Amino acid sequence: MQKSYVQIDPKDNIIVAITNLEKGKVVTIADQEVTLIEHIKQKHKFALVDFNLGDDIFMYGVLIGKAMTTIAAGCAITIENVKHASAEFNETKVAFNWQAPDVSKFENRTFNGYHREDGKVGTANYWLVIPLTFCENRNLDVIEAALSEKLGYQTTKDFSVDTDALIQQYKLGSSRDKILSTPIIATHEEMAKNRVFPNVDGIKFLKHDGGCGGIRQDSETLCKLLAGYITNPNVAGATILSLGCQNAQISMLQNALNAIDSDKPVHYLEQQRSLSERHFIEEAVKVTFLGLIDANEIFRKPAPLSKLVLGLECGGSDGFSGISANPALGYASDLLVALGGSPVLSEFPELNGVEQEMINRCITDEDSKKFYNLMRAYSAAAVAVGSGFENNPSPGNIKDGLITDAMKSAGAAKKGGTSPIVEVLDYTEQLTKPGLNLLCTPGNDVESTTGLVGSGCNVVVFTTGLGTPTGNPVAPVLKMSSNTSLYERMNDIIDINAGTVISGEDSIETMGEKILEYIIQVASGTIASKAVAHGNNDFIPWKRGVSL
């Protein structure tokens, strides 16, 4: 990019500051000169023209707000002088054509994954232990303590302490000096080398606060989500813990699994039918151990890139997200579509203002209408509780230049690239068609990521301008920064830097190719995402209430 300011679309009447711009600076946009009346902070915007009260304001070529007062050309665009506004939309499509990108660099490329009997391919191999109600969370803790560290898997601790080694030295009659010199600390990396089941990446414990109370639909939705996790290609099988009296009955989960036509091994245990809590936990540990033995028989083998199901996520966005990280991820999404893969775009509150574009890109009229109805219902639900999509931007978003929801949404939608939309999915519905899919989830980072993986994503790329440690128990989550400053400050949790697009070292296209290359390495197990390395297992089911 290598500029100090940029007009993203010829229709835009506000300009993005790439660097801090001083008052009095003269800028030139398409032969039009504007003198800055005030200091414009990096990532923020200034007026290209004079605005009167009520005038439309455009960015990314779409309506993102209206002037709340007169704004002179060269003045900063702020929450004090601009309010949210978005374009109207209807369910009628207009013509849409797509030019697929050149994928010659990736033709015949493969990744090494875990092949499942249903034809899907995992980027990891996990066993799940899942409670059907929050009442079983404590038992999950006991089972995790009994299995994870002993089998060489990551725990919440940064290292393990091998007290058994000291006991062994004591029993051998070793001297005090020998006991003191015996190493007993092992890091995660050292523990992984000694895994009992080297082909199993871990045991994941999906604790949650649902399954009972609330409304019956909450439990039905939860069971559909959990069924999606069990059938995710990154999962070998599961152990299910039921109390017995909760709303989320075993039969409800079994019905959800049958609807997906799953043949994964699943062990069901009900505490209220057990002889005691000790017997219940003992049985859970044993059947899980047996499941791990079977899961360890699966090896990584080459698979076509068409088996990648890529979750497209963003969070902690800033004023650069929509011009570096998101469009670069969108180009990677287009590459994957052209290769027969399946990107999935979610966060429906962050499609506010670009609904008509999404509708036009739907291949079928049925999906156009489904998206239209989901967006109308979601928006109406937010208004009914005294809120609305306009309240979506967080304080961090606003501080770093995203002052209206439509502005934030237009940039967020860039993650979905430009390809046709093959299917629109409601929350917990399973992906069945290759190509770009839309999935209804909240804008909340973890709720959305949880939903993406529950609908079949086997890898997620998460763009951020402010930084986030978010991960997922089942799918690797790759964090990508929109700016180099963030990448350098939070390199311990950020995997990829798209700030090189801002500096001009990369184009959107070259960055998109780098993203896909990185995805292939992570999907093959060659590189661990930082979220996986840190054990970020964020899991928050959505109860279908209003969550922006």
C-alpha cells in the first residue's frame, strides 16, 4: 500500500488515514485536493467533501452512516458527527458473475490429515468428553485430572511435576543428594514426546453451563451443536456424561447424531443409574481409555485441499482489518473455493449493510430468501430488547476507527471473498456443499467460532486488529493481525501478519496465497497454531438469545 491515506472505493466520500496525519496537510484524491482541518489519527477517517446534516456517508462503496451535523472536508469522522446507517435490502437477487482466481500454484497440492469413514478429513485427531448438563462439569474435572497429564497431554498448567520419580528414588534407598538431583519437571513439549497415544492429539473436555433450566429449545440446540462436534472430522469419538434428569437427554443427542448419519463411536454414561460416583467416574475413564486405543490406530495421510473446511472469523477488529487482514483472508477463501474447498462466513450482525450483496451472491432463490429471513428476524430480535445492530461496535473497535456497525460490517464481510454462496445455514446446521457457505451465528468471537466448528469447520482463521487469545477445543484457530505493530507486540499469540499489506510488502493476492500455505502446514500438523500451543479451548454455545 505504501501510502499515508487511501480511498478504498471510488464511491467513498471518506478517506482512511494509514499513518497519523497532521493538521494542515494537503492530500490529493483523484485530482481533488483537501486540506486537513484537524489531526487525523492512524486508522481513522476524514471527510473528502463537505457534508450537510443527514447526508449519506460511504466507505467500501456502501452506505455506512449519516452526518449528524455539518462536516467540512478535511475534518475527522467521529461518533460525535456520524451515526450508523445501512442500505435497505430485499430478497430479490440481481445478476452476479464471479471470476475465479488463478490456482495453478496449488493444483494437486495436498495436506496430511485423518481420513474418516464418512469421507471427511480431519486436521487433528481428538477424543471428546462431553457433559449433557452443567451438573457433570465437576466430574469432567476429575476425569481430566486422571487422564490428561498421565497420558502426556496438555493441561491448564505450563508444566507437569513428576512426583512418581521421587517416590521411586525413595523406594530404591537413594541418598538425599540423589533425590535433589532427580529431574521432575516436564514441559508440554517434553510431555508430548512421551504420549501414550502418539496419533491422538488430545482429549478435549467440553464444559458448558447448559443442558438444563432455560427453555427446552436451548437443550435441543445444545444437543445439535454437540452432535456437530462429535461428527467434526477432527474428532475420533466421544464419551458422554449424563446426570439423568436434565432437559438434554441422551435420546435427544442420539436423535441429533442420527440426523447427521454419524457412525462415530460414542459411549453414554448416566450417573443416576450408576452404583456410585466413584463407579461412574471409573467407567468413564475406562471407556475413554479404550476409545483412545482405537483412535490411535488412525494415521495422517495425504488429502486434497478440497477437504479443507475453513472457518472465517474476526474479532478485536480495527481500522485496518477491512483493508488488510480481511480482504487477504477473502482472497484465500476464493482460492479455496476454486480448489473445491469450503470456506464458511458467519457473524450475521456483522453483515449489516452488505445484505444485498450477500443475497445477490446466493446461487439459489431459496438461500436468498433464507438469508433475508434470518437477517430480518435477528435484527428484529435485537430491536425488541431495546438494542440493535448499530450497538455492535465495541469500545475497542470505536477507539481504533470503526465507529458504525455498517463500517465494521463492510470490512468484516471481506473475509468471505467474492465467490458465489452455495448454501445458507442456520446455527448448528451441517455443511454439505463445497464452496462458500454462510452460517448464522452471533458476532461474539467465541460463540461464533464455537458455531463454525460445530457445523463442520476443521480449521479456522481469525483476523484481529487489537489482539485476542481465542482458540477452540477441536479446530486449530490461526490468529492473523491486520497490522505489524500488533504482530510484534503479541507475537506469542498471533500466527500470521497481514500488516505487510499496509506497508506495501504484500498485495492482497500475495498475502492470500501465504495464508493458504500456512493453513496447509497447520492442517498437516507440521505447525501448531499458537492457540493450540497455549491450550486455548474456548467453547461457548449460543442459546439463540440476542447476542451481538
